[in-house]
Amino acid sequence: MSSPTSQSVPISHLKTVPSRSAASRSQANRTFSGKRAATRHRLMDACGAIIVRGGFEAVSMTSVAEEAGITRQTVYRYFPNSREVVRATLMRGGRELLEGQLLVFSEDGDPRELLVEAVMSALRLIENNSLLRTAWASRDYPQAMLRSTFDPAFASRGIRGLGPIALRLGWNERETREAFEVIARTVMSFLTIPPSPSLSEAELRDVLHRRFLPAVGA
């Protein structure tokens, strides 16, 4: 005769904990990822506000934490140091700049006029964006940020976005890549050495037609 402790318990009497479905786990992961992304953007917003108010030298892990209203330890969970916070903040601004140009590239119309408008829209965006305006005007602007414009991922996105214009102008892959670099360098040159204040928008457009379009091969 078996002892009470050796008797098996019917499965029907076992208390089971219902497992979470794959959809439930996926939703939880998305929620967690969304919160992380929101916190990361919050830190970049704080970094941008500090740069506009006090310049690059005012950015530290402590100042970012205080501006964002969170602990310094939390900042370190997202960025290893203040330079990386600055880099991510400016790269986000650069992506906004690029996306604005890509919207112009996708419009209908004369491709030559769209190329000129892409440069003009970039200049207007920077003028109206306090962070980018401060960054470009500052002597402390890190040179690494200038090179980030030609980061492979950045350039690849820009070259793909230039596709509709390249198709209409008959550019091959090499010509499209070269054109994107000329566009980026043109924007940066105007920002580094701004055009004469006496130039009207119409006159600046005329300069771009005469000097920029031949350089880009349009």
C-alpha cells in the first residue's frame, strides 16, 4: 500500500497559471519599447534646450537629468556620456532636415526647380529651428557632426529619396550618389558661410540656378 505522500495528484486538481499569449507579450514589448523611446526623446529635448540656452559646453549628464526632471542614473541607462547625448540630439535634427528635403524630392514638377527648392527648404528649416540654428552658428559645433551628414545610413536614405528626381533626369546610381553629396555640401557651405544678407530669396534662387544646378548635373 502506497503512502499518502507517494500518491500522485490528479492533473485536474493542480492549480495552473494561464500563460500570456504571444500577442500579449508582443504588446507588452511594444509598450516597453515605446516608453524607452519616449524617455530617450525626452532626454534629447532636454539636451537641445540646454544647447540653445547655454551652448555645447553647458551639456553634462547632470544638466540633462535636471532639465528632463529625471535622475542622473536614468540618463546613463540611455547614453554613456554627454557627448553621445549631444550626438543623438543633433542627429535627430539632421534627420528632420533630411526628411524635409525628401518631401521636396517626391513632389511633382520640374526636377531642376525641386532641387533648388530642396536647398532653400533646408535653409528655412534651420533658420526656424532654434537647435539647428544655434548649432550651426556656434564655434563649438563638433566637426564630427558635420561628417555625420555623410554617414552611410544617412546617405543611403538621401540617395533613395532622390530617386524620383534621378529617374526624371536620367541619372545612374553613381550620378545620384554624387548629386546627393553636392546637395549636402551646398547646404553646409551656405550654413558655414551664410549668403550675403543683401541677397533676396529670388536672388539666392538665381545663384542656385546658375551655380548649384550645373554642379549637381541638372
